[in-house]
Amino acid sequence: MKKKRLGFFAKLLILVVVLGILTCLIDYTRVLDNEEPMFAIKSYDRKTKIQKYRGFFYIVERKITISEKESMKDSKDITFKVLLFELNLEARKTSDKKVVKLSYTKEDDCTASKLIYATEDIKVYTYCINDLKITENNKETKYNTFFKDQNITNIIPYSGLGEDKSTEIYIDENNEYAKDGIKLYRCNNKNDKKSLYFTSKDTEIQSDFCTFKDDDFAFTFKIEDTSPEDICKSEDKNNPLPPEIFYEDETNQYTFDCKKQQYIKLSNYYKELTLYDALSTNQVTINDLKNKGLVFNTVSKETKEE
């Protein structure tokens, strides 16, 4: 009976050792590929910013730079210890992340945020800062290019878990315009859960900061023109079709060459408006329409009266 028990415990011990070796090898390979260990229990010390992964006979440690949810390649001082031995991680894939610097001028008396980037998935604002500039490897880049390449949705876990919490992301203490550093806030309430805000490190966020904003239509709308190609072609060359006034202000009338307003819609990812409704409710301006490529005529009222 004792021999059977000893045999059972011996087999169990061998099984544990084999599992330990297999999980250790798998997780070691994952760390080399900048992936989190799979077969380990994770813990995090907020004071030291050390995150530990405890597995069979091994411990992985890393120094958090931004958030405990960040990728392994963004962390520092990664170690892999098996019992009393530390494994070599020199073969670990190095990050090809570009050197990114953010500079800005601080706005002391601020009351509103400014939308600088938007898609169906995310809206990015600046708050209490002006002239935000992004440089990658000492070369200035545009917002659209940067946020698309960096996949801005991946930055969301780096921000705080609640609307009153934040995490510093890029801090460039040597840049005279960014000595205060940059904070990234994410609003997590139901109305504004897709919004991210860049602001200075010492900016105090008000209690109503994460309120619903409907100010991005002019930034994101697209023009849909479904009018037939020959809509403005008259059968009688000597009698052209009359122009259509689609909007007017105090100084000008804005017209199409013929009646086509009904074929034009303005829309973004959450609503659609007629041309008149968008203009009359001040959600877009004539200049917005012109910048988006809408072709129309501008007729001065003074000239018309003369």
C-alpha cells in the first residue's frame, strides 16, 4: 500500500515538474516576443510600479512606465528568474517605437475643448492647451497620420479607469514648451465614453468635464451628392434652368446652377442632416461646405440689388 502511495506521489511530482518546465519555456518564449506570460499569476505594486508574474518555479518582473495594462515592449527592467537563476533576455525583440515628443503652449483661462481627430471609434480633444505639435524622430507629423499609425484606441487602457483619474503618457522635460508634461484623460460616462483629452500635467479637471459634446459634426461630416449628372442640363439651350438658392445670410445668397438641394445630404457616423438644417442650426458653415468640396455660387446681395 505504501509503495502504491509513493508511486502515485512520484508520478504526481514528475507531472508537476514537467508542467513547470513546459509552462516556463512557453512563457519565456512569450516574454522574448514581448508578450505577457500566459501561465502565471499577475500582481502589481502601485508604490514601486513593479508588476510580477508568478508561475511554476519562475517569476517575471517588469517596471511599469505608463500603465499596468501596457504591452511588455513599453516596460523597463524586465527579468525572468527560474528558482535562483536569472535567464538571459538579450534576445528579446526590441521595440521599434519612434521617439515621440509633444509640445504645446498652455492656455491659462480656458473654458472649452477643441476637437483635433475623430473616427467612428474615438474622438480626441485638446483641453487648456494650444498649438499642440507632435514630432516623431525630430520630424513634425499631422494629427491624422500620428493617431492612425499609433492606433489611438490602444492608448485607451493607459488612461484612468474613471473620469477623474488619468495617467501621464508622453513627458518631455527638456522641451521648454512641455515642462509640465502631458496628461491623457478618458471619459467613461455613458454619453462620452469614446472621448480622449490631451491636457497639461497640472490642469485641474472640473466636475462637469465629461459632459456630452455635440461639437464634432463640422469636423467629421461628409457630403453625399446623388444628383444625376445631367440635372442642370436644359433641353432648350436658349432657356437655361433657373438657379436654386439653398441658403442666404446678411450679405450673400448661395446658389446651385439648378434645383439640386434635395439630392445633397450631410452625414457623419451618427447622424444625417439636410443642407438647410445643417446651416440653419449652425452645425456647419458655408466655409465648411466649401472646404469639403461642395460646388456652389456666391451672389452678393448688394450687386444683385444694383
